[in-house]
Amino acid sequence: MTPARVLITVIGATIGACFTMVAIVSIHASVAPARRFHISSVIVAIISVCLALLAFRVAAVDTDEEALVSSLRRGMFGAFLALVVICIFLFMLGDETRSVLAHSLSMPTSSFPTSLVLVGSVLLGFGAGFVLHMARSSSQKKS
């Protein structure tokens, strides 16, 4: 196993685990409170499940160093894009952004600080960019 292959496996499995946990928490938020149903929880769960499946598929794909470097670049672009988008939402909507995100993950808004929102969006943005580019580059390599 090459170092690039080990790095792809570790990053893919870690991102897959992160998106799986986000999906589990958001599914719990949409199912557990019978009196309140949040459509945002369902949307977050669907997107997280899809990205988790892609991440676990990427962890098992054999690729080269060039694909790894381009996927890492795309991951950094995804992290930057996620940071810009969440900052725009935070500046435009303020605490409503945190409230919607907290309720979609069944957390109280008071325990969901802005720093957690920023760090989470950057990490998940990196993961989404990395996984989507790696999955696309591996599917193009097969054909």
C-alpha cells in the first residue's frame, strides 16, 4: 500500500463516519419529537446519508497520487465555500441560522455556539468537496 492509498482510506473512512453521525442525529431529530417535525432534519439526513455512502466508497477505491492532490484541492475549495456560505447566512439571518441548524440536529440553540457552526461547516465542506471530487475522478477512471 502506498502512502497516498493509506491517506485516501483514512480520509474517506473518517469523512464517512462524520457524515454518518450527522445523518443519525438528524434522523433522530426528525423521528423522536412526535409533536414537532422539522423538514430541515430530513433534508440534512438525506444529504448526509448520500455523502457518507460516497465517502465509504471512496475509502475502498484504488487511485493515484494525482487524484489525491486534486481531491485535496477540491476539499479545500469546499471548505472555503462552506465557510463563505455559513458566514453569509450568519450575517444575514443571525441567530435564526443557529436555531435552524440546532433544531435539525435536535440540540438546543444555547448549546450550539457560532464557533461550532463555523468549524463544523468548514470540516463538512472539506469532506463534501473531497468525496465528491474523488468519486467523480474514480468513476471517470473506470470508463
